[in-house]
Amino acid sequence: MSLFNIGEKAYLMLENGQIFEGRSFGAKGTVIGEVVFTTGITGYQETLTDPSYYGQIVTQTFPLIGNYGVNSEDAESEKSYVSGYIAREWCNAPSNFRCEGNIDDFLKKHNIIGIHNIDTRQLTRIIREAGVMNGVITTENIFDKKDELMEKIKAFSVKNAVKSVSDTKIHIYKPKEPNETKYRVVLFDFGYKRNIRRELIKRNCEVIVVPANTKASFIKEANPNGIMFSNGPGDPAENTEIIENIREIQKLNIPIFGICLGHQLMALANGAKTEKLKYGHRGANQPVIDLESGLTYVTSQNHGYAVIGDSIDPKIGHVSHINANDKTCEGIRYTAVNARTVQFHPEAHGGPLDTAYLFDEFVETMKRERD
């Protein structure tokens, strides 16, 4: 059943002045954010609950979203962090044995304003050509307040992103059977996805999830076998306190594994630089070349910034992975400190499992250090 004519009118206006008229789904109202696109065919619930999308209006390039519904198990966090949501068409009759509801109700529950029945292919082309830009979704008549909204769009920027998504409390998670615990890992919550925690627990790790600004002194007292720097949202360079913390934490010589934002922050802490990409890498089909093995992997990614590979001091480390499309840095193996980091998501819940072996390598590193 087509939903093209269901829902009140809704509008998307971009920073370049272009207006798309569609239909409303999810919550109603007005929201401003950075308009991005993701190419995932599945995994829309993981996208909606990934804290890395904080401050962003997410466009799904796949034309039909919601056909297997939503459930309580696949969420990557407690809530949805996207600012707004854009789809070509959504399915109101999802079919899956795990389905517990439809995507429209999910968006309403989390107060996310959505728009459908617009040409998402044209929108994606605009972003690819011009780069990511700010925009607004509204269920009100946009022509009544176009100038006012345009001022707000141009003034918008994603700020204090990590502080906005990181939990301020410490949480401890253990394998189901206590005697199965072999390693202790401190996981820094920069906006982490739950599947990072699941992958560690699956490998017999006790996981201590700590706030983003946790000091090296706490880590030393916790005496973990390993440290995980998680994914998260926003401009990595704005996190000056965290970057300074990392400089102290790496002196503990405890094995470190960084993912996405954690990869970027680790690089900044070691003198490298980051840059904002034209439209970023978002989706479950990003090709990455492992320079050490020569193999190419299909990866899940969600980032708008990247480490500048040439800015890495050869005395500190070297680029281990690159993006097969634009050759940007996708991984760093450090030699001066006990660490390796990757830009993509090896935990990839709702995506390919090609690079899950990196968790095994992390566990092997912890085992060697412990023994």
C-alpha cells in the first residue's frame, strides 16, 4: 500500500534555498539540523538510535523504509538522537517475526519529525554535489516564515555534541556467567553504540562504561586489561579536554582500541589533524582497503570528519586502512603507544561483519599483555 498521499503536508528547506514539499510522518513541528544521507538498505532502527547522528537530519537513500518494523532489541541506545528523518516512502504494514511496531509510531514516541514523499534521489545528488548543508523540516506553512527560518538555518551548527550524548554515570556489564570473565575493558562513552559493548561481552570481557571526561587516574585505579574509545558525534577537534585526557591515558600503556570518533580523538591527541568531508561516509556498504593484508572489506560507517593521513607522524604510527573510494584514512596502527584505531564500525550491528576480527585482535593484544 502506497503512503504517498497519507499525512499532512510537510516541507524541507535547504540552506541553498531549495524547498521540497512532501508529507509528514512521525512527530509534528519544526526542526533544524545538518542534512546528511545514509546508503544503508537495512539497519534504519540502528541509524535512528546511533548517537553519532546527533544534530543531523538523516536522509535514507533506499526508497522503502520500515518494511520489517522496529523492535526492542536492535536499538543502539535508549533514545533517538537524529534531529529529523527523511524517507521516500515508509511501510505501514511491516512483516517480520521480530516486529513490535512501525517506524511512524517509533518516530512519534521519540518526538522525531519526519518527511516522506519527496525525491530523495534528487536530494542526495544535491548533497553529493554541494556538500552537507543545514536544513529545516516543518509541518507548518514554510512560506509564512521562510526568511525567519533561513536565518536560523544559516546560524545553526552542531556544538557540544559529545557532552550532549555521553552518560554522566558509570555502568558495569559482565558476561552472563561470572566465571566466564577473562578481561576487563573500560569503554569511554563518547556516544557509544550498544553493539560495541555486546561484542566485548561476547568475548568474555567485563565492560566498565565511563563518561567521556573520565581521567587517567580513574583508569589506573580500575586496572583494566584494555581501553575502548567509542564512536560519537560532532567535530572531534572541539573536544579539547578529552584529547588532553587521552594524552595522559595512553601513558598507562594499556592496550587501546578506538572506533570512529575514538579513532579521530586518538589521532588528535598524537599531533595529527582532522578535516570535514564534503558529504561524509554513511551507510553499510563502504569499501575499505587493509594496507597490511591488501584485502578489501565492506564496512559500516557513519562520520562526517576524517583524520588527514599525511598528518600522522611516522615516529608515532602509520595508516593501516584507507577508503577505497576517496582514499581517506580509515585506520591507524600506532607504534609509539599500545594502540590501534579504525574509522569504520567493526561492531556493525545492522551491517556487514567483515571486520569483526578486529575485536578478536584486541582481545589477543590484551591476552599478550596480561600473560
